[in-house]
Amino acid sequence: MSDYRLLIGGKLVAGDQMMDVVNPATEEVLAKCPRASKAQLDQAVAAAKAAFPGWAATPIAERKKALGAIADIIEKNAGELARLLTQEQGKPIGDATGEVYGTAAFFRYFTMLDMPVKVIDDSEHRRVEAHRKPLGVIGAIVPWNFPLILMAFKVPPALLAGNAIVLKPAPTTPLSTLRLGELIKDVLPAGVLNISTDANDLGGALTAHPDVRKISFTGSTATGAKVMAGAAATLKRITLELGGNDAGIVLDDVDPKKTAPALFQSAFQNNGQVCIAMKRLYVHESIYDEMCSELAKLADAAIVGNGLEQGTQLGPLQNRMQFEKVKELLDDAKKTGKVIAGGTVPDQAGFFIKPTIVRDITDGARLVDEEQFGPVLPVISYKDPEDAVARANASPYGLGGSIWSSDLDRAYALAEKMDSGSVWVNKHAELAPNIPFGGAKQSGLGTELGEEGLAEFTQLKIINVAR
Ligand code: NAD
């Protein structure tokens, strides 16, 4: 059993302070966890800075080997990591196991990429080459909904490119990340990967740190704006993966009974605590009643409980703040729409809310316009698909969206009009390590994953030689 330590300069160290990590299914303290001081954060940055030149000079084949070794360790310890993830995050054990194996797969994917020198011009008068160089120290900041896999959007490409890292998990879900740090600490040279926790008080210091060259941030739009401001004084590179209010648009040619399970899964996976969850659903008026009742049946049948129990489909909300926020939006939705399933908070310990379907609600209601990040889905009726797309686009967010239809040409034409970083057809929220991912408008800046995601951890350097 781990006693949870920070990872600084290749050593497991106690935090200068401690904090409690709560199991959201029981509200009991799951573990005492180290909380880094500002001085320890500075030590982590200094360790990364010292380790960077050696790691940058390490042949890429060796760096890939290390990523592969980390993937092996994650898989070997999948059972323990998944259990811990369920206990700190709340998600059902099957989903947690999927996240752990997905994390390993993301590490493995980056072992297959290279950063070849690109020859731009090789003519009589000059040879021009484009090189990809590592940046230096990367600050990687992760939220609480997918602590491991979102870390794996950042750490493997940053390491492959030759950077050193200070990784900061979210204060309410630091344990699986700290345990992983303990498991992999000898795979990498000391200081190449450092893990420093906080109680939501050190993100600003990491962002402003003069020795950090880039911040790779996933979290809310409000915090993303603070990161952008904090990074400005030192002109850091930033990648921001932020909030969303993804719309799904269901056309009139869809069979409600057949399609409702996929729509339900798109909205309620991880209890709706997914940046690219379907957060508002527009359904054509001709199938609206039937779709609402199919969704309500699925919500009524969903098994809500402790993620460690067999059969649980939806766990608790991850933390009290989020629980209170979703309850507030639910109370408001009871006034602006009609709850046809769920809508209740079970009388028990844990941050549970029954999966809720709200109909007869429309744009302008808080539940439709805001990011709920919880298990309460507004279903909105529309007449004209072009108007539905316009309403989907009339949001400051632009992370993802989806069109559902049995006519792929029709769906594709509407997908082209959606103003978001990803658009899916007849599915929602599919991510893979080789598919670049990023948000439009206030949902983000830059790209993660794929070759484009790797490039964001590098400095483009042109060498131009006269002949
Ligand atoms: P959050 O913004 O509150 O916190 C995210 C991280 O930022 C945490 O580690 C937190 O400690 C840290 N942080 C807090 N203050 C900071 C500051 N001033 N400077 C730097 N870092 C700071 O987000 P959350 O509530 O943990 O996560 C939920 C949000 O994340 C939702 O809006 C969701 O849509 C979004 N999200 C986006 C993506 C994506 O890829 N676009 C993925 C998952 C979650």
C-alpha cells in the first residue's frame, strides 16, 4: 500500500503539508495525501530544468523505450490503479479499468511517432530544413474527471519530444497519479518527470514560473483564462483544453428506440463529467415525444451507486462543489422545463444525483446555456435543422457536437456547418490518440493528440544554409 509521496528530482518525498482526499461515494476520507508547498513546487521545476538537457540529448529511440516501459507498468498494475481511480474519482470500476488501459495505449501510441527533419528547399542556392526541438520544462495541469488519461494526452508527447515535466493533478483526484509516479519513478532519469500536488493554490505559481516554457492545461474555461493571463508575462506556449456545451442534433429520419441508448451513453458517461459529453440534445419535433420517453426509460433503469459495486452504471459526482453546482442547475431546470426521469438526490452519503431527463425546455434556460458537467440532460424540440445548428453554434463554447441521421449526406452537410473542434456523425465523444483534438472559441487553444499534438511540445527551428 502506497503512503503517497510527491515525485521530485527522482525521489519520493513527503509533502510539506498534508490534505485529505475524499471518496465521493461515501464522503469518507480515503487517504491523507501530500500537499506541496510553493518551495516544493520550485524544487520540482528546478529538478526538471536540471534534467532537461540530458533528456533532450537522449536518442529518441531511448525515449520511446521509456514510454513503452511506462505503458507496460501501467498495464501490469491496472487492477490496483483502476480501484484507486474508482475510489477517488467515483466512476464505475469497469470505466476506471478502461481509463487505465487507455492510458497505457496513449503512451504506446506516442512510441510510434517520430520528429524527422523536414527538407523545405534543397536547391542550387540553399538548403532549408525544419527541425523540431524540445521546449524545456513543461507544466502539465490536469482536472478531476479523467485524472490518468488526460495526463496521458500530455506526458507521453512531451517526453517523446525531449521535454522535462512538472505534472500537477487536481486536488480532489491526486492519488492514482501519485501512485503511478511511484511505480514508474525508475524508468526515467531523475527529474524528467516530477509530480507536485496542491490544494488548488499552486497552479498560478506554476503558470507564472519563469523557468517553465509551456503550460499544457485541461480544465474549465474560467481557469484557462487565468492560465493565459499568467503565461503572458513570460510569453509561455500554452495549450488549453477547456469547457464545452456540446450539442447533439437528431434529425427526423432517426429511429428513437434504436438511437436512444447511444445518445444516453453520450450524455451520461462518467455522469456527464466529460468535457465532450453531449450536454444538450436537439430532437426534431416529429420524433420528440418518442425520443424523450425512450431516454426517460433508460434514465429510470440506470443503476446508480458506489463504483466498486458490480453492476453500477453511474457513480457519484466527483466532489461537493460540482454536486452543489449540478443541484442548483437542476432546481432551476424544474422551473424552466419538465423533469420526466430522475430529478432527485438519494437520501444517502455520497454525491449522488439520479440521471435526469428534462423536456419542454429551450435555449435561454441555464441548463441549456451553461455547462452542467453532470447527469442532467436537457432535450430541446426543433423544427428546422438549419435553425438547430444555428442554436448549437450560438454558444461561447465550441468543443464538440454531433449529427444523428440515417442519411449520411444530410448529416455530413450539417456537420460541416457546426462551429466546433470535433463533430461526430451518428456517435459522440469518440477520442483516440492518433486523432487531433482541440476546441473552437472559448473551448480551447491549440491541439492535443496526434502528430499535431506532438508538434505543440516542440519549437520549430529552421536551418537555412547558403550554397
Ligand atoms: P478547473 O479549471 O477548476 O481545474 C483544472 C486544474 O487547474 C486543476 O488541476 C486545478 O487545481 C488547476 N487550477 C486551479 N486554479 C488554477 C490557476 N489559477 N492556474 C492554473 N491552474 C489552476 O477544472 P475542473 O473543475 O477540475 O474540471 C472540469 C472542467 O474541465 C470542465 O469545464 C470540463 O469541461 C473541462 N475539461 C476539459 C477537457 C478538454 O479536453 N477540453 C477535458 C476535461 C475537462
